[in-house]
Amino acid sequence: MAGERLRRALWLGAAVLGPAIPLQAYFAGNWYSILHSYSLGMFCGIVSYVYFANTLILSARIRSFDRLFGHDRVMVFHGGLAGAALVLVGAHVGFKSGFFEFGTGQIQFGVAALALFAAVGLVTVLFMVGNRLHRIGALAALRAFGVRRLGFDYSRLKLFHNLTAPALALATAHVLMAAPTAETRARLWLMGAWGATALLVHVHHKVLRVALACRRAFRVTAVRRLADSTVEIRAARPDGSKLEHRAGQFAFFRLLSPACGLEEHPFTISSPPGSPTLHFTIKALGDYSAALPAVAVGARLLCDGPYGRFTPVRGAGPHLFVAGGIGITPFLSILREWDAAGITEPVTLVWSMATRREQIDEGFFAAVAARHAAFRFVPVVTREPGGGGRRMDRELLRACVEPASPACLTAYVCGPDLLRRAVIGHLRALGLPRRAIHDETFSF
């Protein structure tokens, strides 16, 4: 654990303090000039450029980062770094606006890069990721309008987000053509290498990784409708090889089918580790997921994964699993593995659903409870016909927490954002420390 904390600190330090290397190359021997507006503009521009390149690297799903932090937290940090880069490039323009001519090619590259970067940032904040701004009525209405009327769905937004790569290419040209950079070969090599590395990592992620996935593609072996709006797709590789994953992880899947197109989407792996077939269970929440029941057996499936740290350890003390809706999927994989191996420590699964028609694999959970005295299943139906529903409130969770004692309990929460936040708040109020509560969200 101490070694992991050290590695995390080193990588975070490299991402945040990385600009110190080019700053030294530019300002060595003349740091005294840093307070001049031209020098402040250079300072902000250098830091912004390095942060921008680093965000592109972080978005490439690097496995070592995922193992250390979890994919969703890498993406959150990636977004924060991109926001800092955008603020700094604004300061760069402000400080240096009186020192350049707008008609030069170097400036035009910079303006084009800024325009693309700002457009991607604005669309991301308004339409792609949930954030507190969406609590503002006007912005929430704008987001709904974009999704319903302008067709801003997952695939289009993700495609638009890829414009960060040409934006960085333009920014690299802008930096390399700048007079201070051209003064020394060391600066040219350093700044060029930083941008080129980020772009090459992006090309590997978007092109080479897909080509490799094609060589090891799965074939759909079954499409099962589990409920009115939920489908399970099973797939296997023709050579019989398996995807090495841990229970609770997810992957990015691309089904090559005319029924749903060629889009890539993240889904939890619901089959246990070692299963001869790969299962993923999806609820229809949009046009893409609604089209999946029409996928034909035999369709090719490309898989990039696994990812995620939502992986509890069997036998490591009492566990509380809380699922909301289709957030049950990681627990399907976890409990299928634990059921086969034996459940010896107390495990409670609380599953909140709107109606009982959403409940999938009901017989499985009942059978696990019958086989293992340490397992308890608590279904929570919030919109029972006739008004007999119940909410996922603090008192319900208290009844699940107190028998195990908050001091030794570990909780895993997966579900819609509002439920996830509410449950975490309730568990904290019941005495669980934040480090004992694990949650994970899918991200781009």
C-alpha cells in the first residue's frame, strides 16, 4: 500500500510539475525577468502547452494509470488538467496580446488551436459530463435541447472530443514557430518531443489498439432479453482464449453490426473471471443500447479492457454492496465468482429498482442466499404499483450497516449519479470513513 501511494504521488507530481522542465530550458539564467508581462505570457503558454499534451496522454487509457487510480479518476484528473490548461492559455493571450501581430502564420496556428480547444472544452462541460452547472435550469434545458433536438448523443460527442488531437498539433506548430523556442535546438527538441509523444500515444489509442482488437475479436454467441429494457450479450473468441479480468471490472466494447453501428461504449463485464464466454448486461438508456437486442449471433465484437478498480476481495471482512438500477452488473460478476468459491464473511447486497419488472437474475440471488448463510439480498422497489414503494434512505442502510459495525465494513456503490452521491452521504453519516466506500463511474 505504501508503495502504491508513492507511485501515485510520483505520477501526479510528473503530470502537475512536468512544466518545470521546459520552464528551466526557457528561463535558466534570466528568472529575474519573470514578472514582465511578456515573460508571464511565456510562462503561462509553456505550462498550458505541457498540460494540454498531458491531457491527451491521460485520455489514452494507459493500463498502469488505471491500476493505480481507476479509469474514472484518471478521467476526472484529465478534465481538471484540461481546465487548467484552458485558463492558462487565456492568460497567455492576455499577457502577450501587445507583443505580436495577428496576421503571422505562427499566431494563426495558435488562434486555431485555442478555438478548437475552447470549443471542445465548452461542449464537454455543457453536454458530455455531469457537473454542478447542470443544476442551473437554463443550462439543464440547453443540455436537454442538445441531446433531443440536435442529436448530441454519446458517439457524436465523443467524435467531437477527438478534435483535441488536431488542436494539439496546431498548438505544437505554434510553439515551435515561436521566436523564443527557435533560439535554441534544445527548446525545439524538447517542445516538439512533448507534443509528438502525446500525438503518437493518441494515434496508438485510436488506431493501433483498434487494429489489435480486430485481430483478437470476439463473436457474439447469444443475445438474451432479461427484462423489458435489459439485454445480455454473450461472446467468445473463436480460438477459445479468454479475457483476463477481475470481477467488477468493465471494458469498452465495439459491436460491428448494422443493427447498432460501429460505436464504442463502456459496459461492465457481468460474467465471472475464467468464464468461457464474455457477458455484458445492458439496459436501454438511449438509441444505441435500445438497438442491441437486434444484434445477430455471429457479429464481431471488439473489446478494449479490462479497466477499473471496483474489485472487492473475497473474505476481506464484511461487505456492503449497494446497486441502483443497472448498477447491479458489477455485482453479478463479483457474486458469481464468490458463489463458486464460497462466501464466508458477511455480504449484504442492496439493490434499488423502480419496479420488480427491472429485476434480472432474481433466482440467482435467491439461490446464493440459500447456499451461503453469510449472504443477504435486500431488494428495494421504489415505484411499486399501488404506491407501496420504498426509498433508499438512511434508515434502510443503517439496518444493513450496524450488524457488521461501521468500523470494519467495506462498501461498494454503483448506480446513477444521484443515488450514488446520496448513498455515500448516508454511509458517511452512519460512521463509515470515505476510504472504506468505493464507487466507480464510467467515463469517456
